Amino acid sequence: MKLSPFVTRWMLNLFPPLFFNRIRIKTLSPDFTYCLVQVKKSFLNTNLQKSIFGGTIFSAGDPFQAIIYWQYFAHQGISVQAWLKKAQISYRQPAFGNLKLEFVLTESDIAEAKSALEVSGRFEKWHEIPILTDQGDLVAVIKTLVHLRIAGDTHLLREPNP
């Protein structure tokens, strides 16, 4: 399913698990190679120590890398299933203010994925995303393993033998 950046942002920003944790997409590039996510501190995501819940921080790193791969390839006419297969987070300090995460697809990431999808129909790659305060202080680092798989007919698949 091919979605516009506007519709993707709108849908995800209203998705209840993200909405109530105050997780919002601030920027989504037209080609789906860049996504800026913000976590706003509020009473809905603050713990007893007055910092943002670790679960909220983890949730902010969860879906976006897989979604930008999925939509990037959808806009190239390549139907893939994309999901987060694994994630690891390392908290460095409490988050007492708003946070930002930047998700990027490089030309190298795209070429690597296309090559693997052509050969085996599957692709996996670890991405490391720093989670920063508005002042640029490192709060946590999340590592995500994105898994892609060819879904349905696509021009990447080789022609069947007669």
C-alpha cells in the first residue's frame, strides 16, 4: 500500500499508542528517506521521578525505521512487508524534557536492501538511532533490526522458468 507522506504522518500522529505517549512525526521527507520524531514531555508520559517513562522512549524508536523502508519501496513500485524484528535500548540518562529521534535511509541502505531482495527476497539490517534532548544531550540509543520481505508480485523477482 502506497501512502503519501502527509497521510502517513496524519495516521501515525493519531495512532493512540503514539498519540497518548505524545510521540509525533514532525518531518517526513517526500521520498521517505528521512523522518524526524519528537516526544513531548507531558503528564501522560512522566514517571514518579518526573522524567519520561522508558517505555515511551522505547516506543518512539519502534515503528519508524521499518515504516520508511516500507513506504520508500512502495513508492518505487516494490511491494515489501516491513517490520521491526528486534530492538535493544541503552538508557544513558533520565529524560527531563522533550526528545527527538532522526530516522534516515541512506543510498547505501537502499542499495543493500534492493540487492538482498533481488537475491533472496529478504533483507535485515541493524540501525542505531540516538535519542537526544532538544539541547542535544544523549538520553538513550536504540538499535533496531529491520526485516523486509518481498510481498506479492514485484519487478524485483526473477521471471519464473517455463
